[in-house]
Amino acid sequence: MELRFADNLARLGTESAFSVLARAQALAAQGRDIINLGIGQPDFPTPPHIVEAGIKALRDGHHGYTPANGLVTLREAVAADLHKRHGATVNPDNVLIMPGGKPTMFFAIQMFGQPGAEILFPDPGFPIYESMIRYSGATPVPMQLHEADGFGFRAESVLSLITPRTSLIIINSPANPTGGVTPKAEIDKLVLGLEAHPHVTILSDEIYSQMLYDGESHVSLLQYPQIRDRLILLDGWSKTYAMTGWRLGFSVWPDAAVDHATRLAINCHSCVNASAQFAGIAALTGPQDAVRAMVAEFDTRRRIIVDGLNTLPSISCTTPRGAFYAFANISRTGLTAAQAQDLFLDKAGVATIAGTSFGAMGEGFLRLSYASSADNIRMALKRMAAALEGRT
């Protein structure tokens, strides 16, 4: 029997970090000692008061469906949190609770992507952006990010890519995979330039908004009232509260799009599980010291990994200003990104991610997550140094 799949499945990409994770786990199962600097998730437990809120919800009998857009108490907590952090007034009716961050990408790109449309996305950038753009039938248009700019975008460059067919621009700051943070001056210029392009919607992925260093302050696109009627915000709990496995995220939609997004949710996942939503309320309304402690520890690890990478032969690394990734330049090693990824996993027992997993502009780079202990990072750097020396 021959299965006849839809043609669009051939355009669907993947997230290579999970493939590397599977390889690393397979090697570990064979007895290899593997240090995983590939997967992008905090190595901290979810704070206990959040866990207890989820357990209590189950014990209190919250076992059924919730509204498709999420519990009103949670949506109100999200709106209050956004006002506290960004000074932005958000109507809870425009908030949609999601099972993680990817569904917001999926919904937004499906909503604005179709044959004939063009969607701008960061390169290097989170691989699901380009994958979903291609799946929608739209044409992906890469916004090239450069090491010399700290992997932030230049507004002039982005605006030059807009055509009458451009339907959506995807912005991500702080950024995965680079840790890059776009300066406020460039965001100001972009918003000003978008006044000449009222047909363009913006998806702002701000999932790392609370992971900033060196005195950086997050600039949310919610702070620009002139684009609020065409802005989709993506944020959530996964990174900030070490809740990746809870599958809990949120998005803010403009008035013209929120009903469409809600209908997509009904068709896709019905609603987010109830106990996770109660945990989300506890996260936003409870103590934030665990968040501050985690970011402070990431800052310590950031310095260790950047300093260590810059001592490795033929490798350099700019200092990331957000998220928990280092994007190391390996171009002087003579290895491609994929070759370097394989070398460090096979010879050093260190899982990293080839920069090309995040777009063509990632060639010559490796992504390393410092969401691992300082001791693991130091050991990984020693092993990587030995692997590089073993090539000569």
C-alpha cells in the first residue's frame, strides 16, 4: 500500500537540537559520558510554589476543559504582568493561552502565510520560523544577522526587504540561537519605517525577555502604540520559570486577529491543560526570586563559557547579552558547522548545535547552551580543546 501524503509535508523542516539530543542520549546509553550543551532548556527545577499550585489544582478537581483562550484569571495575570514589566496596557480578551511558544508561531504564520506572500525572518534564527513559512506556502525572506552587529538586526536592512507581498515580519530579541539583543535605537527606526508599510504585520518573539545581562533592559514591541493594531506578541513560562515540560505559553493578538487565533486553537488543541494554567498564575503572581537567582547563575556561566571559548584554538565568541546561548565562531578551524558539531560530539562527548541548523548565515558557527552547570561547562571546554588539538 502506498500512502499519498500532502505535498506540503515535503516543505516541513525540523528543530535539529532534538536530533542532536537523541544522538547524545544514544551515546550515553552506550556508556559514553556526554555533556549536553545542545538543548535549550534551563537545568533548574520549576520553583516549588509553582509545582504545588499545579498539584493543588489537580487535587481540587480541575480536570476538565477550560475556555479555548485560557482561564480568565490567568489572562488577567498575564495582562497585569505585561503592564508591570513593559508599562503596556493589554486587554485580557486579547491574550491567548497556548501549549508553549511554537503554536503562536504556527498560528501567526498560517494566518499570514500563503502562496504569493513573503515573510521575513531572522537568519540565524529559530529554525521553526523558516520551516513553518515554507509549510504555509509563503516565500521565506531571511533577515541576515551579523556577528559584527552583536547579532541584532539593522532596521534599514530589514525595511529594504519589504515588498508589496510582505505579509509578516518575525522579530526575536533576545535571540535564539545567538543571544543577540537588538538596540532600542534600531527598534525605534524599524517601527518608524513600518509606518510606510501598513500592510505588514509583526510577530515579536519575546520568550527570553527576562534573560538579559550587563544592565540591558528589554524593549518590548508592546511599548509602541503605533503598531499595536498589527502586533502579535509571543512570550511564556518555559524559559523564565524553567517550565519547558509544562507546555505553557501566551500570546497577545490585535483586535482584528484574536478571534481567528481562538478558532485556530479550538481546531488545533481545544485548550491548555487546566493544572498548568493554575501553575502559570502562581508563577506570575508569586515570588520572583527564583527567576532572579537563575538569571544570575546564567550570567556566571555566560562569562565562563565565553572566556573559555575564546581560549580554544581557532575559535572566538562574542559576548551574548541575552538568553542562555553562546554562538561561537569556528570558521578559522577549517571545519564546517556540521563537521564541528560531529567532532565535538563523537570525539569529545560534548553536544553542540551546528549554526546551519538556524539558517544559512549560521555557517561557521556553533550554538552552545550554558543552561548547564559551571562544572559541566568547564569540563566541556577542556574536552573540546583536546579534540581540536587531536586534529593537528
